[in-house]
Amino acid sequence: MKQLFVGLLAAGALSAAAQSLQDVNVFLGTERMGHTFPGAVVPFGMVQLSPDTRLVPYALPNGSYNPEVYGYCAGYQYEDRTIYGFSHTHFSGTGHSDLGDFSLLPVKAGQSLRPGDGTDPASGYFETFDKETESAEPGYYRVQLERSGVLAELSANTHTGFHRYTYPAEDSAALLLDLVNGIYGYEGKVLWSSLRVENDTLITGYRHVSGWARDRYIYFAASFSRPVQSYRHQKDDQTPYRGFYRRFKEFENFPEMAGRAVRAEFTFAPSEAPLEVVFAISGVSTAGALASLRAEAKPFDVAKAEAQSRWLVELGKIQGEFLTPEDRTTFYAALYHSLIAPHVFQDVDGQYRGLDGN
């Protein structure tokens, strides 16, 4: 009988690596309590860009713990047919959770800025999809969204997420950014958030949250491949600010938006060309996010190729002989998941925010 053997490759790494990449099933662990996600990430990357298929609150209306939330530690369940957005930070394989920062979702222009309940299309902006249109492999995810008709594709680098959205050519492209929701969300978790339109192809912002990681700041800088035509936002704060900004049309084409519950929509002219978004994050500052954007921004296909090349190298370091194809798939899926966490936390210049806040 063949014996299971795993050994380090000294030679022939490329051929073994190519085979191992094909063998990775990134959907393993995404059912029930596996707590993994299928989205795009590079080895130990700070960005884990993945779909969130439900927004399950941490607490029930009476304030008690909601046991259903535990199934969404990674934001994703394989059996779901809804998507509320593609957020940029996720834990993999944990028994508790947090994160789900900065969710983007392509939509039809003029969509509601509330998520909805996942059953009634009129209730909010959530998307639906056919499972046959969803596919993923290390460094790449894609799905066809039904309500908007958008083909969504994701890839990643260490500090950046790459989005490519192909809209129906005749429709105005719109993109929702949610600074409110996250994984294990609850009222008051977002202490403050801010969004700034720097110019017609660049936005910046941050979230200050207190969850499993208390007093956590995370910043972003995002660039668009096409200029923004218009934008609007909505704040669901219990106590709206009624000072100076109330003199303007604060919720329409106003370049600065801030509050505890901010969502925004950006619209773009119809085009046959896909909309590409490069979304960089930092735990230190807006300047750190901008530096990551400058260092890692590139066209989507280049980013995808680089991400998959990095996975080929890492997965190709170990070669195995297996009793069955299923054993091979299980092994490489486990190896893949072992290379997601722990993840990089410092910026491209080496700076990071410590537990003391400095």
C-alpha cells in the first residue's frame, strides 16, 4: 500500500507548484462551522477581500447573544445565495470574530443605501447570485450578481484589494461603500467613521471601532479607473449633527462625510469597459493607506497574475504523494489556509499602531 508522504521540494518546484494551485479548493471550510472564506488574499496578506453573504447581528433584539452569529465568523456561508458586499478584512478559521471593514458592492444607480433583509428586494441593496456563477482559486474570486447584472471579480496584494466590476453597458455604474456594517456587528461598535472625496478618482477615509480588538483604527485610500460623476451618502446616526454643514446639501455631492453610521454611493458614466477599484488599507493613517496605494496599485490582470504567482511559490514548497485525489485536495486546502494567518499588520514603510495606540 502506498504510504502518505510529504517532503520538502529541493528541485522541480514549478511543476509541482502549478499542480498544487489547481488542487486547492478554497471553498473547503466555508460550510457550517468551518469559519473560512473563499475570497482573494495573498500569503499572510493584510487584505482579505471576500464576500459577506449575510449581516447577522451579534445580539438579539432583547440584548442577549445571538447564537446564529457564530456561523459567520468569516462573513460567508457556502449555502447562502445573497451577498451584502465585498469587505477587505476577515479572520480565517477562528472561533470568534471581528473585522469585515470597508464593504463595497456594485449596484444599479439610485439603489437604497440600507442593506435590506435578504428576502424583499425593495428592502435594501443586497445582491443575489446563482451558485453556478461563483468560482474561486488562490488569489482570485468571481461571481455574477443577479440584481445589478454585474460580473464581480476580486484579487489582492499585501495591503490592497483589487476589484473589477463589469456592468451592463447601457446602465450607469454605481458603487456602494458601507462604513457601518462588519462581522459581529452591534449598535455602537463603530465609534466614528469618515469619508473624503479627494478628487474624481480618489477617496479616503477611516473607521474607529471597538470590538474584539478594542479601540481599533483602520484607514483606506481607494482609486477608481473612471471618474466619479456624482455621489451621495446617508447617515443613520441616532443624533445627527445640526451645525455648520447643515447650511449645505450635505448628503449630495458634499466631499466630506462623517458619523457613526455612514454609507455612500458613487456613480459613473455607462461604459463597456469594466470599472476597476484599487483599495488600500492601513492601521496607522490615511498617509499610510495612500503610500500602500502608490506602492501596490496596478491593473487588475497584473495584480491577479502576481497574487497567483505568489501562491504558486508558497504551495510549491511542499510536494506530496497521496492515496486519493481527495487526500491531495484536503492537504493543499489545509496548506493554503495555514498561509493566510497570522497576517501582516505594518504598512509598506514598516509603521504599525501598537496596543498603546502609538
